[in-house]
Amino acid sequence: MGQLAFDLGHRPAFGREDFWVAPGNREAVEWIDRWPAWHTLGPGHALALFGPAGCGKSHLAQVFALKADARILAPAEVTSAAIAGLVAGHKALALENGEAVADAAALFHLFNAVREAGGFLLLTSREPPARWPVTLADLKSRLSAVPAVRIAAPDDAMVEAVLVKLFADRQVTVAPEVIAYLVRHMDRSFAAMRSLVARADGLALAEKRPVTVPLVKSLLEAN
């Protein structure tokens, strides 16, 4: 009988100190770090972070939320009826997956309301706001004027460092060849790395064996 593996509450941390800085995300981190002095880096009260899934956009949105006491919004929360309450309750807002907002007029009003209140708006998306499929001319103009910072997918050095850190956080020792194999074969997103490390830790514990290349290979092949 395999050993039961209990989830003891390990979870990803979203503080600034938990974000791995690399050339591909350094500019985005600098923008977040310099809040609320965004006017020294560019015009306006808004900032957009864009890049592929898993590149760290949501983590930086969480960092911004902690730093600025911002509310994180989902696209469905941006409606005309909700704008006044959103802006009145928070000096800063972070809208994730901004390109998925269905109500273009509401998003336009959100921009205006945040600016008039002297607040700040962080946007995250796959594509820069200037490329969002927007037909409302006024909103298109607003989006095109927002400073947009690209976050690149992690490179080899970043992936290796993150994997070592994630395994160490779980007090799991892995051989260099395991890390090297994962760097070559796994999805290069922070989300995928966290998931893979958690699954490897759970399987190793349940089967009472170390995390080896065959073990992680079996997990990757199971996807």
C-alpha cells in the first residue's frame, strides 16, 4: 500500500520577495516597485503588463495589490453599474485579462473614473492594449496611450533557478540531472513549474522514493 500524501497547506507566495527577477521581467518589476511615482516613467495613471500565460503577470498584479492596497478585478466585474463603487472603495485597481472585458463602454468609464479620482489602474493581458479588439474609438485611444510593458517567458537560467527554489521550499533534494531534464522538456511557465513540483513531491512521498528523472518524466508524459 502506498503512503498517503497529505496537503499540508503549501501554496505559492505572492510577495515582492517571492518574485524571481530576470531580464525578461525586470522592466515590469521596476514599474511596480516605483509606484506611485509612475508619472516619472511615463504619462497617465495606468500601466499595462502583457505576455504569455504563466509569465508572471498575475503574480505582479498580486504584488501591486499588496503594495497599493489595490482591488484585483476579473473582466466580468467591469460593468457600468459597478464603476462608481469600484473607484470609491479603492485608490488603485488591478484588472486581469483586460482584453476579455465584454462591456467596452464600462471599461472606458473605468479609465475616466480612476483618473478623475486620482487613482491608479493596472492592466494585465496576453496582448498589449493597443492590439485589443476594441471598436469603441474613445476606448481605443485610451488603451493606445497606456504604457505597455512586455513580460517574456522564463529563459533557461530562470527556469532552473525557479525549479531549485520550488523544490527547496518543499525540503525536497533533487539531483542536477533532474533539473536539467525539466529545463529541456517542461512548459516554461511559473504555473506549470509550481504544478509539476507539487505533483513530483506528492508522488515521491506516496511511493516512498526520491524525485528522479524517470519520476518527473512519467509526470510530463501523463499530461
